[in-house]
Amino acid sequence: MFVESIEVLSCNAGWRNYHFLKLVTSDGVVGWAEFDEGFGSPGVSAAIDALAPSVIGGSVGEHERIHERLFAATRPASAGVIGQALGAIENALLDAKAKSLGVPCYELLGGRIRDRIPVYWSHCGTWRVVYHDHYGNQVTDLAGIRALGEEVRDRGFSALKTNTLIDDGGGLRGWIPGFGRPFRPDLNVDRAVLRDLRALLEAFRDGAGTDVDIMVDLNFNARTEGYASVVRELSDLDLSWIEIDSDSPEGLAHIRRQSANPISGGETLFGIRQFLPYFRSQALDVAIVDGVWNGMWQAMKMAAAAAAHEINVAPHNFHGHLCTMMNAHFSAAVPNLRIMETDIDRLPWDDDLVTERPVFEGGDLVLGDQPGWGTDPVEEAIRAHPPAGRGGLVGPTNRD
């Protein structure tokens, strides 16, 4: 069975766009993958189109061979946008291979260890503060945060993760200078940010109670000195983890040594080569692995390297429902799983875009045994929501 065609489809996702790779085989089997261009990655679709001629005609079952050939051909620029294109192609090949065998994708990843995946409610508060015009349920103050914490608890979720939200007198707003909102290239963390971040987490704890785990994602919003000031400020809050993106393994290890709370990170890293310095430096308590970017087969290798260093992993997952199901298969098969990320606040048409939406019970994602990823994009629904120009971090709203 050979790859006959590769096509990219896109649709509107509110403040960003969703992107899908459709791979058709010589036997008429369709393999799907979801990928992203809005998280600082413009051009993934163009990279896929450029690589497609090297994939067409290849055997669907030989996804490792195809990945290695593409990696060799793109080695000088093998991470970033190119790496994400390779990951999307690998994920579509896995879906097609699994469907041709009549098995779920987790069977290709070693078999299912668990059929209920523990998840945490990601961007909790963030979407309702920053993108309330898309998701609804606007939150403007700490009273709203407390109420949201209660909602997380009452809906049965055992964990939540939020981002840095501040109040400069006009109500809560997002603070992500690492992504240019606001544009503050110095990345200094002042006392007002520390005060507001602490108040945010205390409000979530007041609402969620003592039995809900709370995480906070600091993204790329500081340098080593600033992150160190944050972990000291939050040392008494009993957080499940503080998530930090840092390009310095040694700097992150320095921060971890000062933190009373576990440190997670790594969501923008590619391959074992980029993860190993963080493992060797003992910079991470939890490794955040992005199998959408890297490909789920490659992600299993990264998870194995993490396990060799006594580190658990958590998948990076903040896109559409297909991405959630792809990460669920990784989470079902990987031995050293900590917990899986998922977004609960959703667009009105998200459920329409797939044949089967994720099912949550008691704070877990319940995984079935359908072939492939267990869900397929619905092309008619995708066409009903045409993409809306540039979106995400590279969109026109990413300015002061």
C-alpha cells in the first residue's frame, strides 16, 4: 500500500486556524493528522507541500524510513517548521497504517497501557479572559476566577493549568511578553506581576478547593533571574508544577534547584537530541513532549529517553479535537505518563469538525478501540468555516 496523494486543509478556529493533513493511499485508505501554524510556525503547510513529492509512492508501513529520508534531506533546517512538517506526515502515515490493519494507533505505539487518560483543564481562565469573544463565559476579575475554580471541581476534573494574567486597573488581561504581548523584550518580572500571579493562583485555590491540582505556565515570559523570582514567590502554594520554557538547560536546572514546586518544560523541543541536555542537567521534573510537532512515533522515543532519566512526560496539546485524540493514543501507550493536557473551553463548531469528539468522564478522557486515531475530520464542516487569514501568534493582533 503506497501513498498516492497528500493534501492540506484549513479552517477557521476563532483567533487562529486549524490545519489538517489528508493522506490518501493506493488502496483508498485515508490517513489524517492535525498540525498547527499559529504557534509561531508560519509556513508548515508550504513545507508539507514541498516534501510531499518525496513521500508520494512510498510504502505507508515504512513511516520510520520515510521520516529518516526526509530528516536527512532537510538536516540543515531539521527542527522548527520543517520538523513540524515531518511530524504531520508521520502522524498521517500512522493513522493510515493503523486503519489498514484495522487497529487503533496505540497498537502501533506498543499497545494500550491505560484506556482512561487523566487530563488537566488547560488555559483555564486564559481563554475566558483573553479570547472570551470566541469561547464565551467572559472572566474579568478574581471573583470570576474563583467561580471557574469551582466549575473545574464540580465538573469532576482533578487538575487545571492557567497562564499569567494580570490586572493593571482595567480588569484581568493576558501577560505574555515572551510572545510579544505586550512587546517587552527585556522580559523583566516586576513586583506587580508577581503580586497579580500569586493572587490569581490563590483565587483558583479558593474556588477549586484542596483536592484539585493547580499548575501555572510561565511560557517564555522571563529570563533565568525573572523565573527564579517567580518560583520563590510561589514557593508556599503547593503547585503541581510550574511550567517554564527556557533555551538554557543549565539556567532551568538552576531555577529548579530554587523551586519548592516541580518544574516542567520542553514543549518546543525537537527530538531526543534537544531533550538530552535538559535530562542530563536535571532541569525537569516533567518533560512536556509535543507529538503533534515531532510525530507520535518520535515522541515515544523522547518519552523513553525521559524514562531512562527517571522523568515522566506530559503531552503538549492545545489544538483541535483530532490533536486531542492523537495525544490520547500516545498517552494510552507511554509508560511514564504524568497527565495529559486538553482544552475544555471550545468553539461552537469544534464538535462538528470531527466524526467522534473526545469523551470525558470524571476528569479522564475515555479512549475507545476504533481504528486509527479514532476520529476523522469532516471535510464538509471544514469547508463551512474557511480560514480567516493569519492567526495565532503571528496574527495582526500580536501588537501593542
